[in-house]
Amino acid sequence: MQDLTVIPASNTSTLPDAPMTLCHWIGGAWVDSADGATSERRSPAHGVPVSVAAKGGRAEAEAAIAAARAAFDAGGWSRSSGKDRATLLLKVAELIDRDRAAIAQQEVLESGKPITQALAEIEGAADLWRYAAALARTMHGDSHNSLGPDMLGLVLKEPIGVVSLICPWNFPFLIVSQKLPFALAAGCTAVVKPSELTSGTTVMLGGLLEEAGLPAGVCNIVLGYGDPVGEVLSTDARVDMVSFTGSTGVGKRISAAASATLKKVSLELGGKNPQVIFPDADLDQAADAIAFGVYFNAGECCNSGSRIIVHEDVAEALTEKVVALSRRVPFGDPLDPRTQVGAIISPEHLAKIDGYVRGAVAEGARVALGGGALEVGGLGAQFYQPTVVTDVRPEMPIATEEVFGPVLSVLTFRTLDQAIALANGAAYGLSAGVWSRDVSTCLDFARRVQAGTVWTNTWMDGFAELPFGGFKQSGQGRELGRYGIEEFLEVKTVQMRIGQTRGAWVA
């Protein structure tokens, strides 16, 4: 295994005695599917059943939409004060903190990510609920008193209505927390559909919302597959907005499906995120950030730093540093606190990752490290080796398409213009990074690169206060920051004439 760092199955790993049973949450009630259908999820790392979920269909999706519509139209939540909404969101954050260990454990079992990472993500999710609570109390419109002595103009911001929140499997608890608290803070009601692969922690969140006292129907959770649940949530006329995080291909289909009712669509999609490294960069810092960027969450991350664009003068030295660090990153049992990279979500996805690497080699690229499945003692081979691919040409699929695995592509450049062209050459525009001690180089790159987030001399720092979203085929709309609540608001103009000052139109 090329002298890699592998953490075998740990004697301290605690597996459940029985899988968690998951139900839909519709109109304030926990219900099974009408036809009794279920789906089983096995741990990608350990192979044991960890959840059995009700498998929803059209009936469950339509019932959830009806509950959300009724709750919104009744006005108990949509017309409540910002203070009342904030109070509930803060209570949910406290409950997330209380149950952090249990939520993280279930997330590890369903997704395969390391326990230390899961714990940090749950902590970060609680912070998002607190930040959204602050937005609920500070949301405001505008007034215009300069329209003349007899006119007053008001700009109101109101909740958009019923929103469908369709979430992915790679960060199931964190991403629902990038959407749901902001929608609730705005006064919307919601129907949430988690991935069928990682539904457990979203159901646990539903339990916390119920415990916090969220009124029935304000949030509903429907489990199941994109067909038919996601399709219903995207097309039903009673839904006013769809917020989706996932692949660009599915995002395009949701956008097309939603167009028939002209509902708002917010999309956070894929990325092929470049880091450009100039000769004056701190190569040790850059190498560490590159390793973090490509191996974090096993590369199953839309923000993965999956391609580096390195100046020719330092390409060999930097690649050697990255390879050396890659050998030291602990891959293996996600329940062991020493592990930094866990299992791949499914065998099918692992085969897809390997296909990109094999395809690149067939086209003339060279594998400097890794390049195949990783056998972990006591756990099997649903892991992928840390992989560094060099001699990559810009037109290769591995350089332009989202691999979504622990695979780094290395390209080279000579001039800033060449680096910008390579960085902007992919269809995506989610994030980008630049490494240089020259602030002018960093600023020039930041202004010219087509990406929603640009990091300079760092990678994948994140703050609740800063918006997140992409250019081009990485999506539309923004999450987080004050923009996170703006996405769920409609703007209404009110023009008020003061007194009997309107002149007659008809003589």
C-alpha cells in the first residue's frame, strides 16, 4: 500500500446493537410509509445495518407539502415575531449541543466520515442555528420619505412561503443546517428531504425541533429517493421555492422541473476547485492545505481542492511535499479518533473514482501516489488510497470533472494569465485558492477568477457570517451570511398616499 498510514478496525469502535428506525415527520406526527416500504442503510466502513428508513412516495411528499402549506397560511409561524422565532432557534442549538455525540455517531455510521470530523461539523451546525436566530431579530425592510410631502414608500421583506429543502449525503447534518434555520428565521415553512443514504441525523434533528416546541407542520421530513419524493417537492404548485445541494446534473433536472410553476430555485452544486501556487509561496503551508483540501471528507466535498495549478519552477518540489504528507494522513476506521479520512459512501461511487484515475493514466497521466482501493484491516476495501496524479493535461476529464474522491490532479503554468485561464477553464466556479506572498498577485487573482469563494494563502476556512455559493455550473443563489436569509424572502413595495392629495384623472 505504498507506505501509507492506515488505521485498522479498532477494538474500541462501538457499533449499534440494532439499526435505528427512521420515520417521516409530517404535520407534527411520526409516520411510516402508507405502503410499509422501507430501505436499509449499511455502514460503508463496517458493513453492518445502521438504519432502516421509511421509504416515502408521492403520497407522503404531498401530505408533507399540504401540512407545510396549511401551517404557513395559518400565519402562526409566518407572521410570528423575530424574537419568538429566534428563541426557538436558539433552543434547537442548545439541544444540538446536548446531543452532539449521538448525532455525530450516527453520521459516522451512515456516511463513513471520521468521528472527530463529525463532532466538529455538529458543533458548527449549532453555530449556524445561533447565527440564523440573530438574523431573525435583525431582518428589516426600508422606508422612503423623500417621495414628496404626501407619499411614504415602504419596502417590506416577507417569507417566500413553503420551501422544499433537498439535501445530500456528504454533509447531511451540516448542510440541512445551512438551509433550514435560515428558512425558519425568515418565517417560511419547510419540507426536508435528506439523502436516502444518510437520513438518520436529519430525523434526529426533527426530534429536537419537536422537543423545542416548533409548531406542527412548520417543518416536515420526508424520507425516500429523488424519484418520486424529490420530483414532487420540485413540481408541486403549493411549493414556493426549492433549495437543493448536490450534483450539477440533478440540479439541472430540478431547475427544469420547477420551471413549470416558476418557483424560485436555489442551487449549490458541484465544483472543480483550483489552487494556484506561485513560486514565492510558502510551499510547506501550501502542501499542508492541499492535503487537507483534497482528503477532507475523503474528497467527497463540493469544495474539495481537487486540482492544483503549480508554477513550473516549484511544481516538482511541491508535488514531492504533497506526496510525503499524503503518506502520513491516517486513513481507516472512522470510529477511531486518530482517523482523518474514512470510507467512501458506496461501492458504486468508489468504482467511479477509480474510473477517473484509470482513465487519466490511459490518456498519459502518471500516478505519483495511490491509484486504487485501500484495504483496511478488519473493515474491507470500501476505502480509496490517497492519490496524486501528475502530467495532467487541461482537457482530461480528471482535470475538468468532479471526481468527488481523495484524488488530486496536478497541472502546471508559466504566467499569471495562463494560471487564470486554467483556473477558469472548467465549467464550475464554486471556489478557488491562490498562494503567494505578494498581496497584489493574490488580489489580481481574486478579482479575475470565476468563483464564489476565493481563499488566499489558506483553504476551506468558513464562517457563518460569509456567504457561500458558486458561479457558472456550481449553482445559483447564496447560503450563509445575511444572504442566507435573503434567499427565503420576497420583497414587497408599499406606496402610501397621505391624506386626500391624489389629483383626479378623469375631468
